[in-house]
Amino acid sequence: MLLLPAAAEAQAGRTPQRNGTAAKAGHVRARRAAMEKLASRDPARLATTLAERYWGTVPCGGQVSVQADQPLAAGMDATTDGWVTFESSLGPNNLQAPASSYTQCAISLARWQWPTQAEQAGDWNMFCLTVVHEMGHLLGHQHSLTPGSVMAPVFTDEASVPPICREARLPVEASAGLTGGR
Ligand SMILES: [Zn+2]
């Protein structure tokens, strides 16, 4: 068995006299190690996993392809950073159709915004939020003007970033070599 640095530290730091505290710290570190393991995969995959957890369900029968580094199609607003494509009972990409009819679902993430995995990791909060937002569309959610909603049509600050994305930020940055770790 290979001990990740965080796990090794959790073992060394165990204090039998203070079981409660030690167990709690160990638990946090184990979660962190698990997150670092996840983060060592590509950011798009991690964001997809977190988006599924955020919504507590998976759209399109679990068949969603997530493609980063995509060029904007002709006619697309130049500020578009993510979008969905799918077939529906009302034709292609029709968000008025019931989400239960969506097939061939894909989330695309714009190259101009996040051309590399390092940039996806470096702009993690907004990258993760965008994946959560697009996954919401595939679940049939329309845009919302409720302050702080992940379904806001435009993000002007990080207020809409879900905690599940924020929690992953340091591990993602660390695994991308962007920070010294903790
Ligand atoms: Zn949208």
C-alpha cells in the first residue's frame, strides 16, 4: 500500500489521548487525500463528478460527454464560455423540451477561456461553476435571476460558486503544481 503524503501525516499525527479530535482531523485529511486523488485526473472530469454530486442526479441517463478546449461555433456570442448540445423531443438543443427526452448530451467548454488543463485548474472556481451550470441545463433548468443561483445567465463574480467547487480548489491547484500545497 502506498501512503499519500496527507495519509502518512494523518497517521503520524494521531494522538490516542484525544481520540475525538484526532479522529476528526484524520477524517478531514482522508477527505482531502481523496480529493487530491480525484484532482490529479483532468479538471473537466473532476468538475463533472462534482456537478453530479451538486445536483444529486445525472442527466441524459448518465451519458454526458464533457469536452474542454472547444472552438466557438459561428454565430455564438464571443463571451460564451460553456454550452450544451443535445437531441430532444422538440429537436436539437431545445431547452423547452422535457429534460427526460434529452439524448446525445454534451457539455462544451470554450478554448478561448480554458485552453489547457493548467488554465482550467488556475480558474477552477469559475470552471467548476460553469460545468455545474451546464449540467443544470441538461437537467432541464432554465436561467434564473435569483441572486447567487448557479443558473444565473451571466456570472459577474464568484458569489454563485457552489461550496462543492470551492472545497476542491486547493487540491486542484496543488495537483496542477500551481501552489505549494496547503
Ligand atoms: Zn446557461
